[in-house]
Amino acid sequence: KICFTLEIQRTSIENCYTVYSTLTIDRNLKKFIVDLKPSANELCAVFPTGVSFNLTMASEIFLDTFTLNISNFNYYNLTTIEFPIADSNIDPAKTLDDFYDEVFGYLEIYSISEITYVELLIFEDLKSDLSHCFSSLDVHVQHTTLLFEVEPTGICKLQMLKQVAVDQASYINTIILTVNSLQFKLSDALKDQFLDNYQLDQTISLTIPDVDSQIAKIREAAFTTAQVGFQSVQGGLQVDLDYLIEDIKIEMSFPFILKSEIFQGNSSFYLLNSFDDAMAEQFNASIAYDKFIMRFTAELGAKQFIKQKVLSVFTLENDDWYISCQEDSVDQNAVCQEFYDYQKDKDAVFELDYLFYHGETFVDIQKTVLTSKKSCFKSLQAKIYSEKICMIGVTNDVCADQNQVKTTISVFSNVVASDHMINLETTGDYSRSKTEYCFDCSSMAGQQQSLCKQLIGERNNQPSYLLSHELTGGTFATITQKLLAGNDVAVQWVPTTVGIMVVILMSVLFVLEVLRMLKNIKAMKQKSRKHQIQ
């Protein structure tokens, strides 16, 4: 028996492609893309239409070389080659996420008789076009329905396809909308409507059915998140894509909150709302409830903070809330203080919700995002005297000088805020050079004097004071960060001391005068005695 060993000798052709040829990884679609830049070397035109490609990566993640055979090769015209990345190509102990900073690939292009080599020195990590399929994704949580609205970009039409043939290479298999932990799978009819509208570059608006039993849970939640997931087949590969939905709107009956602001100082938050009074009264007249909850929420990434207070009836007096980071448990206070610090230098989101219940059944909600109030001061402290309160601060460059400005001082504490805060108003000039604003109760009369004394009387309740100026461009306000006791004794010391010194001086003079008189009497007696002896 005779055995033959066949060794194929291929002609090696050099410099078929330039150093600007690139290698790209598309992680979403799990594939490598080679973009070849031909050097126009005529010797390379000898390659037949049937060739093979071997792509070798300088990474231990991949178990073997990627191989691809094609039958339509053309040296000048075919410049893009795609290599699917199957799970079998990857080390079982690793994932594609472990592959990063790869800057080198080696490509062989060969036929039966020719071969060329390409060093791929330019590497790119591509976010697939599937990451930019939509310009906006919105969820509207209505009272009884869920509305899903999408604006397509149109750049993913090759992927956003219905399945119309069994052997179709790319199509969307399933679309799932998730709100909080609740999943809503789109029916085939809604899925087809979604994909048809995408192909036509039309706004996609879908009403999700059968959500009646779950919609209240979504509306009541302190924090709401949403995403839409696509289970798709792309080039024969199963690809799952999830898109975060950031714009979530909660429908409200008779929305009566016009503006919501948050102030901070003294390790405390002060929340202040402006109401549409007529709309609020209409809400109370139209919505049947017997329990009302004010809920303050804060969120930054995975960190969350919730505080609430339960009341029976909503009134227009419920427009403010003072929250101290020193009034709850140690753990709760620590989280509160953490968000107090975040509010100054990080992008924490603060919200205030008004929830309405009939018994334990959720009825409705008013939601608002709190905005931080601008301040004219870097820091502010209150100095309290027996008859006067002064606000002393370090100004910043935010506020410009202005005449005839309404200036308000307000106080809130755990005692006052349960009812309503106390406000005292004056009118005067604002200047960056002015660092002290004083309110003297002794110079006031009537209601103003009474309010002034109430402001001072709160000093024993560990209060915070709020100084605000109504300037061009809005109201600018600052909360006190420190409370000082004014030294009334020092003011009274001078006249008291002078009086005492006068009394002492008069007493000394009186004693000296008495001594002088006694001395004179004694001298006169001695002189009289001498005359008698003579």
C-alpha cells in the first residue's frame, strides 16, 4: 500500500492592503468587522472569487482562529468582512465582556494557490447602530392604562424587521416593556404595529392592554423605572437588547402643584411648594379620600432615601415641610445626612409626592420634582438677641445690587413646621457689600412686633432661619448654617458700670467730707479748751 502526502505550495503575495485597514468589534451583534484598505497592488488581483479568511486575535479569551469562506471575493471591491462570534469561540470561563483594549489582529486571505497576510493594527470598539435606534422613549402611566411612545431614528431598519420567512436572517422576535418589576409582553399585533411604524419613520404610540390590576401599584411607587427589551435574531444569532426609558410621566387629576423648591442648611431640608389654589380646591371637591401622605424621596444611582408623614386632609397649609437629619434613628439620620451632602455637590434627584388613600386603597397622587433654590450667600448664620435677630452672611457673585428689595426672614423647626412657618417681611436695599440684615422688634408695632418676637422665641427649638430676597430674576434664599446667641449683657454693661462708679465716687466723697468735718470739729474743741485754760 502506497501513501502519498500532499503539501500545497501557495504563492505569497505581499502588500495587498495598507496599514490603515481596521478591526472592529460589535459587542451587541457579537461579531468582528474587518475593513480592508486595498493598496491597489495589481499582483493581488489574481485571487479567485472563492477564498478563505483566517482571523487570529492576540487574546486568550478566544479558543481558536475565526474562519470564513466566501465565493464572491473581489480584491478591489470587497472590503468588509464580518466574523460572527459564537459562544463556542469563547473560553467557557470568560465572556465577551472580558475582552477589552485589544489592538492587534492577524488576517490570512488564501485560495488554493495564493495567500496574503494583513496585520490589523487599528482596533475599534463599536457601539452597534442598535444602540441608537430611537431618539426618545416615553412611558405615560395613566389612571387605567399604560401608554408607550417611541420616536424612531430610522437607522436600524435592517434590524427592526418582522419575521415574514422561516429562513429570514434578521428579525425582532419579542418586545417586552418593563415598568418597575412588572413585565408587559407586546402581543403580535402590537409588535407588528411597532415594527411597521419604525420602517415608515412614524411615531410609535401603543396602549398596553390588561394593566388595570397593576396600574395603581406603578402610580403609587416612590421610585419608577422602565425599560424596553428586544429579543432579536441578527444574522442567525440570538441578540438581546435593553433600552432604559428615562422619561416616565405619571398622570395626575387636577394637578395643583405649580412650583416645588428645596433649601438646605443646618443638616436639614426645607421643602416649599406653590399651589394653584383653585385647582387644589377642585381636587379636594372631586376626589374621595380619608388619608393623605406627604412623601419626600431622594435618589442617586442605587442609593435611596424616603421619609413620609401621614395626615388626614390636604389643605393649602400643607405647602412646606421641614426635615431634619437629626430627628430619626441613627441609620435613617445617616442616610439623610448623606443625601444632604449629595445635594450640594452631586446630581441627586429629590421629589415630593402627595398620596391620597381611601382606607388602605390608593386613590391618586400629585408628583413633583424639587429644584434647588439659588442663594445670594455662601454661608449664613443667625444671631439672636433678646429683642433683635440679625442674619450675618458671606455673599457670593450670584446676586446683583438692587434697591427697594422685599426681604423676608422665616423660621422653621420641628415645632413650627408641623403647622406653618413664621414669616417677617421688610423692604430695603440689597448689596453684595452688605453682610448683615437685622430685625429689631423694639422698633416695630402690632402684628410685625408679634411676629418678630415669635421668630426670636423659637431659638429654644433648635430652629433654622431662612433669609430670602425678591430680586430681578426671582427669589433667592439661604438657610442658616449656624445659630449664635447675641450678648445683650455687653450692651447693658456700660451704663450699669458707669452708674456703679458714680455711686462709689459719691460714697467716697461723702466719707471724705464726713472725715473732714470731724477733723474740723475736733480742732475747734481743742482751740476752745486752750482758751478756757488761759
